[in-house]
Amino acid sequence: MTVLCLVEPDGDGLADASSRALALAGSLAASGAGGLAAAFVGEPTPAVLAALAGCGVTDLHAVSSPRLTGYAPVAWARSLAGLIASAPASAVVAAATDHGSEVMAHLGAITGLDVVANCLATSTADSGGCQLVRNRWGGSLLEDVMLTTRPALLTVATDAPASRGDAGPGEVPKVHVYEPDLTEADLLVQATESAIGGGAVSLATARVVIGGGRGVGGPDGFGPLEELAGLLGGALGVSRVVTSEGWRPHRQQVGQTGTKIAPELYLACGISGAIQHMAGCQAAKRIVAINTDPDAPIISRADYAVIGDLSQVIPALVTALRARSDSQAADLSSLADPAVRAFYLGDQDPASR
């Protein structure tokens, strides 16, 4: 028996949410539920294999079919059902991303098994069932659950604890190619996806997110926020009202009905901080709020707050960052001088420095 984890790519590597799902699946396997295996649709890259090895995965089931050229939720679920039928699993785990949640819902319908969503921790109970802790009500409370059905079908909260690399580098998992038996009905819905253009950073995995809400004022007000995100190597996120007004696309929405983020820094500009929005950003390591209203709900949840007009604060911040960037560029350009280069790079006799 194994714990089977569906993993998703992010570029050439492994998605951060899948790494978190593997951390939970690994803890379940270590507590007595069996070994740790992964399922991946397509051909895994060397970076994906290396990441899986670091998470302790011993076997990778690469789902391959000439008819499966993109994301097809029912076909993915049918593939997982075929895998657990041929190699029994004690649990099937996936990240609670849009794809993972949808696939696991279809898998539950196909197998007739319950799906427990947004898990944060799990272990094998003495009775043989799964003892779980999961988010409820947008993360405002935690629920203890005992799941007795096998295999257990779980999705893992995207802000669940990540693996600390305790498994070490490990051996590259053994790859088993699996070709599912798919019907026309399984392939009725397929999504065509394109990579984010312009070298943009993924909102779900960004280390810095610049958020904009109604206080931005309109579609034109997001230009400075985009520039700031670019200077910080981050991504732009928005509140639900922004997408409802049609100012920005839904894929940039942060919140309970949008993307859940866990960046190092979330800079929220002109966002009031409704509970649905906070459910999507509460895993951020630091929240900085810029708002003219000192009584806005987000102010009480922020680590730091700037009470002021973002149309003045953001340009000032952009100017300061540009100046720092120009200063660093000037320092680097000075290395063209042989004497300066020798001093910094150690080409010069230390005694003469």
C-alpha cells in the first residue's frame, strides 16, 4: 500500500502547492500508511524528478496518452482511479489548487468515496483510519476529522506547512509509464492553457505580491502597482471587487474564491480586508497595508500599516527603489575600472589595498 500524491508542474519545476501536498502525504506515509508515490500527467523534467527525490518519493507514475494533450479534469481523475485499481493505495492526495480540487472531486464521484478538502495535517490512527486537521470557514477555524474510508481522498491547503527537506536529496524515483483507458466522455472537457507572458511571476508562488483594491480608483490606477511589482520581482494581485468591476482579470484575484497566496510579503493597497479576501492572504509571512482609512479591517490584521493616499505613497516607493537600483548599477559599472575591479575581486596584493 502507498500514499499516492498528484503533483503539478510550475514551469520546468514542481509547483510549490504540490511540494506542500507531498509534505503532508509523506507524513501520512511515515505514520504507517505505506510508501510515498507520485502521479504526474505528462513527461516529468529532470527538475521535477529531483524535487520529488528531495521529498522522499520512491515511485513516479507518469500518465501518458496521445489523446491527453492538455488539462482534462475527468481524464485526470479517471487515470488516478485506474492507478489505484492496479496498485492499491491507502490514500490519494492532491494540492487544493483549482486543478487539484477539481480532479479530486471527479475522483470522488468516480469511486463513490468522500473527499476531505483543505487538510493541514494528517496521521494514521490506531484504528487504521486517517486523523486529519483541516481548514474550515475560509481558514477561520480548524476542524479535527477522522476518516475511515479507504483509500482516503484528500486535498491539501495551499498554505499547509512545506517540507523542510528532511528527506535529503534521495534517489531519483523509479518512473512507471501509465497509459489510461480513456473514453470520449472522459475527454469531453479539455482546457487549453498558455504560460503567463512577459516573464511574469506566478501569483500562487510569488515571494512578493502587490495587491490592489477599490482604493486604486480604476483600471488606470494599476500601472504604478505593476511597476512596483516588477521592481520587487513580484506578482500583482487584486481583490474581488476589482474583478467584479472588470478592472483586472479573475486570475489575479486573491481570496476565498480566487488564489490563496503565501508570499514573504503582501503589500495591500487600497484594500479594505473583507474576510473573504483575508482567507486568501492570511498565510503571508508579512502583511503591509496602505489605506486612507485607519479603521479598515485589514489594518488590524496587518503587521505594518501606512495611513495615507496610495497615489502618493506608491510613486514615492517606486522612486526610492529606482534610485537604489540605479546606485547598484553605478557600483557595478565602476568595476570596469581595473583598479576598482582588482580591489573588489581580489586581483590586487592585499598589502597594497
